[in-house]
Amino acid sequence: MNRIVIVGASAAGLAAAETLRRDGYAGTLTLVGDEPHAPYDRPPLSKQVLSAEWAPDRVLLRAPDELDSLKLELRLGVAAAGLDTADRSVCLADGCVLPYDGLIVATGARARRLPGEGAHVLRTLDDALVLRERIGPGRRLVVVGAGFLGAEAAAVARQLGARVTVLEPAPVPLAHAVGEEVGRVLSRAHLDRGVDLRTGVTVTEVSRDGVRLAGGEAVEADGVLVAVGSRPNVEWLAGSGLTVGDGVVCDEYCEAAPGVYAAGDVARWHNPLFGVPMRIEHRTNAAEQGTAAARNLLDPRARRAFAPVPYFWSDQYGMRIQAYGYLRGAEEVRVVEGELAEGRFVAAYRRGERLGGVLAVGVPPKAVRGWRRRIAVAASWREAVG
């Protein structure tokens, strides 16, 4: 294998590149990114960058000399436009064609938008820098969507003195992801700090001056942030022969086709630990999956299934939220440590007869790691919670 192309200068793409070099690959290694920036970290965008606590260059994942040491053929600021798996080549938007012996797709996802123009999204470094100019003391920010991204941005804006309105179509924010009881606890943190949180409302149109709700009501603002989820960047793969459906569909090894692997937010792979297909949009997963995909590509005879315990965290008002496992679709949620009312607790999530995941609020990371081990060995619900 003499030529490997990684499409996506993301955390997953960088992890794949570093793994290939660390494991001895000495051939041509091309890293393609549609943004002009070198690979950077996304979680701080809705927190430290938005609040101006960090300068933009602090989110870079590697210093220039560290990138240089990887001996990459960098193609930044140009998107991939097509893939020919028969010819084993990637076509870029500038017309350049990159042949490959092995390919890793790490093109991530982009923010979903709503009808109208002028609203902000928060997916890239440039998005964060533009949005932070619209928030500050006395400014009015409307956030559409009370998921973790919208909640983090709302918390930052409120702490900066902005008047914040959060609009959420569900009766209880995040109930689909963490359950109703936990969703109410997380919502209360915003209500207690003066956020105007409105649930059960539908936004039909957005603009730079506010939003319009179903029924005709207008909510005025100095800025609008749309945080209603994302779409995997798979359009460039049309006609490639790869199976796409809410991401690049892969097997348990992250392989989408012979010699083609996917990693990060764009990958939808079968996780054998839980027995279900997943597409995980969390920073830890991106790095771990980029590493796994690179190793499986480089040495197919020794490849291993990618079966992680997913992990994510969120920071809101100084409150650390962390979760391990697969929480969606849980048949039971039980508080096993602390109290919901105190805002300091660990909740366990049951899937069938096994422990599927845990979510902790206000608990030190080391106090939650034991729960991760139980999830990793597929501990029964009875063994885990008694």
C-alpha cells in the first residue's frame, strides 16, 4: 500500500493519519479538508471560543511542526467532490484527482438549517467567531433547539449577560436522549439562571432579526442560533457505490467497501458491544474510531471490531455532565447515586436485561469510570444496580 487518502481534516482524520505513521506506514499520505484551517477541536467552540476565553489558535489539535512531522500532503480549503471506487480515486472540487490504495472517509457532519436566512449555526471555528460578536450584555439571543449544543451556547450567552430565549419543540428537552426526569433537571439549570425556555413550540422561519413560530408569533432577537441537529456529509459519495443512510454504512470493522473505511461523525457502523448500528457525534469517538479505522486498513489480517463504550460530556454553568454507553431507547432509568433534586447524581439506563449506559451530573470523572467498566463487559442490570 503506497498511497492512502484521508478525506476530512477532522479529529478523526488526524487520529487516522497519526496512527498510520505511528504504526509504520511510510507511503504517500494525503489529508483533504474543506476548511482552510488545520485540524482543530470542536467541543470548545460552544464553550471557550464562544465566550472568548480562548483565542482561536488554541483549538488547533497540533502545532505546525507536529503536523509537518507527519509528512502529510495537505489539501486544505478544498472539498471532495466525488469518489470512484472502481478506479480508486477521489475527485476534489478544484478538479484534482487523487488516486489511492486505501481511503478513510472522515468528512464529519454539518449543521441542519431551518427555512429563512441570516440565522447562525455553530459547527465550525468561523461559525463560533461570528456568533460571539452577536452576544453580550443586554443582547437578545434566540436559540432554536435545546439539545446539548444549544444548551451550551445558551449557558455561555447567559453568563455573558445576554437575554436568552431557548425554543424547543419537545415537551421536555433532551428527553429522547437522557429520559424525561434527567431532561427536566438539566432544563432547570437554565430556568434558574433566567433563560426563557419555551417547550412544545415549533419554529417555522428564521432570520437575523428573530424567528416566527407556528401560529404566527414573532420572537425578536439580535441574533438567532439554530441548533437542531446535523446531517452527515455524504453527498459527495453519490454514485460511488458506497451505501449511505444517515452516514456511511460500515461493518463492525468500520469498512464501507474494499479498501475504504470511515470514521467519526460521518460513519454509521455496527457496534457489536450493543448489537446495533450507531453514528456517534462525540469527540472521544472520533479519535478512537479514526485510530481503529487506520489500523484495520493498514493490516486487514489483524483487524479488530470497533466496539467502544461511547462517551460524551457537556459543561453548562460550571456543571459537568458526562455519560457512558448507549442511553437512547432505554427501558428504565434509575438514579443509583445522589439525588436529582440536588443536581448531583448518577443515573443508570437499562437496555433489556443489561446495563446500557450511565449519566452523571456534578460527579468527579473517576467516580464514573467504574460504571464504564460494567458497560464494557455487558454487565446485567441486576449485577450492576442490584
